[in-house]
Amino acid sequence: MSNEVVRFELRRQSDDLVYSFVRARRPDGSSGFKRADGDYWIVWKPDWGWVAWDEPSHSCMGRPWNVLPAQQGPAPPEGDWVSRKGAKSYVYSLVHLD
């Protein structure tokens, strides 16, 4: 049995909306987690740790709230995550499924 995280969900706390992610190979050959409903990724960035990263704008769109990059492991950490979309911010719970 492996402890490798293959899937997780981000569950929005304000309205229970759920986004599902699965480990996948990115176009550049690196590994990340792709959202099931579109080309949205959570990736590892050396200076940031695990983040929802927007490549075109080179900006962080979401990240763990309480876990610093140095404390993060080989998968996005469970717990509270925050995101921003324009002028709005959301709080999610990240839950590992495997």
C-alpha cells in the first residue's frame, strides 16, 4: 500500500462547491495535480510550495493557509487553503482521497 496522494478535493467552505484534482504529467514534463473540469493545476514552486499557479500571469491564485513551503511534503497539504479570483477570495478545505 502506497501513501502517495493521487487524488484530492478542494471543498469550498462557503457553499460546499467541490473541485476534484488528480495527479498528472504537465506539458513541461513535471508532475502536478490537474482539476477535473478544466486546465487548472496545483503545482510545486520552489519559492512558494504547493500553489494554484496561473502560468500566463505568473501569479499565485491559491495556496495553503497554515503550512509554510518548508513544512510541505510531496503532495499539497490537507487543511485550509485560500484562493483569489479577481476581487473575491474563498476558503477551501483540501482533503486527500487516496
